[in-house]
Amino acid sequence: MAWTFVFSRPTQLRSFLTLHLATFSFSTSSTKSALHKSRKRKEKSPRTELVQSESTRIPPLERLVERDSFFKFLTKSKEFLSKQPEHALCLDAAAKLHNELGFLRGRNVAHSIRRHPLIFETYRNRDGKMWFRFTDFMKELLEEERAIMNSMVMDRVNKVRKLLMMSAKKRIPLGKIHHCRFIFGIPDDFKDRIAKYPDYFRIVDDEDGMRVLELVNWDSSLAVSALQREFMVDEEKKVKRASRFLLKGGMDLNLDEDDKRKLNLLNTLPLVSPYSDGSKLDPCSLEAEKYRAGMLHEFLSLTLEKNAYVHHIVEFKEEFSLSKHTYQTLLKQPKIFYVAGTVKNWVVFLKGGYYENGILIKKDPQVVFNEKLYRHAQM
């Protein structure tokens, strides 16, 4: 059955055509928009694209990244509450602090609190509003952690000295050290402790008015990297400091131990010490490549868990003369480094610091405490 439209005036025809052509145009553009969005969803995003393929993934190390994500609310809320009066916070205020407390925007903060009943508790304050705070059990754990930090203070002081010695100008803004303090086990009040070590540090103001920590004295005994200690080879009565790097196109040749030793010598490049000045090297040169690898190895060896997120490394890119080639340097040395997580928010592990099951070979007392805290947080 066909429909016939009769128009008595030309203006009626024009109105009809304008209306229906507009409707058709809207329908067509909506379809195109829907197809574009569908296609866009299928495209890989750096936020979701995994660094490793299924064949190269190391599940135990990837699970450590998942663990960090799971306990993000615990670790960030622990830090934030510790700085609050009476270690307590109103839930109304907490709901607006998703970045500071580590929960997703739009999520109910009370739900995150209830996940850790041994750590946090809610209560009605004198103002009639609901607040949350540490439990008595958690307060005891915090005292235990404080004792650990006090016992490890000289170890942390030496870590900071080594970081300063690794930096190009032997100085690092205090804000950068504070931002990365947890991966090194540096106490929150480290800035207040600096005055106790005038032979090691001093605080100065740079030309922009930024507070900067500066090295006072160079200590040659500290300027020995973990790689140098690991790969000291006695060859013809000379000490040769070396770091093994992968040969391009390398493969499993099923060699005996003697042949493996000879191949390792061929596959060895002289080490560029991370305590040398890498700022003068051509970023594209082989020397710079060795320097970046050695610098990243030493940086990770100083961390508590022998790993660091991208934002930790980027924080020191100027001080350690790192460049845009750093990420590729990590990927090109899979025997030394393992890059986990996503392309946008990757985590690099020092593989030599872990057993195959993902357990740290050497655990700092702070790491032991953190693992204990995680266990209690799941009860």
C-alpha cells in the first residue's frame, strides 16, 4: 500500500522535505556515531593494554601489581589518617577525597572501610555525624611500624645518600624524595631528621625557591652499585667490572658450563657506573644505553620490594639523566627487568630480586611488616 501526500501550497512541500531530510540526516549521523564508538571501544588503549603478551607474562609478578591495586585504599588511607587530628576523619569529608584515600570516584567510601574491619572502624562523633578512625589493634601495629623505622634509620639515610650521589648535580628536590619515600622505606618525618646528619646533607633553596636536599660529602664506599658487586670478574689478575646485556637474536644453544662462561664474556659490556655523570652522554649512544640500564638497576636495588611504578622513575628523570628511551631500555633487557601492568601505568621489577614464585629473596623489616598488615586487612 502506497501513501500519497497532497500539498496545496509549495511552502507545505518545502516544510515536509525539510523535516524528513533532517530526520534522515540525524538517523544517519547517529548510526555513524554509534559505529565510531563501537570501533573505538575495540581499539587498544594505553590504560588497558597490557605490556606483556600471554606468552611472556610472569603471573607471580603480575599478581603483585594486582595486590597493590587491591590494597590501594588501605595504604593511602593509612597515610592520610595518620596525619589527621586524633587519626580520624568525617565520612562526609572522606567521600570527596577519592584521590587522597585511594578509592574510585563515585564509590561509597564506607564500603571500602568495611572491607578492613581490623584496621578501620566507623563511629558517631559528638557532632552527630559518622566518622572513621583506626581500630585499637591498628594503633598497636602503627607503634610496631614506628619502632621498625627508628631501627632502620641509618639504612634509610644511606639510601638517600646514594640517591644524591647518583644524581647529576648531587642534589634532589625534597618534594621528590617525599613523593617516593614509601618505595625506599624513608620515614614520613625524614625532613625533620635531616638536621641530625650535617656531615651528609644540607637543605638549600634553588633559584626557583624550591627546597632542595644537597649532598655534603662524597663517600666512595657507597659509590659501588649492586651490579658491580654482583659481576666482579677476575680476569688476568685484573678486576673487570662488567654487566651482562643481551645479544641481539640470542637463543638457547644448549651449551656446557665452560662454553656458557665464554659466551657470557662475549655477551658482556663494560659497566657504566650509575654514580658517574650520565648527563654528558649522547642519549642514542651505546654508552647511554648501558648507563640507563645500570642506573635503573641500581635505583630498583635500593627500593624495598625491588620494583617501582612509572611515576616513581619519571620523578627522577632530570636528576638521573633518563630520557624517553628509558622504557625501551627496560623492555630490551628482559633477563634483568620485567615490566608488568599496562602501557600507561607500568611497573618494573628487578628480576634478580625475586624467586620464581614471586617471593622476594631478601625482605626488609618494613616489607615483613607490610605483608603482616595485608594479612590482617583481609581478616
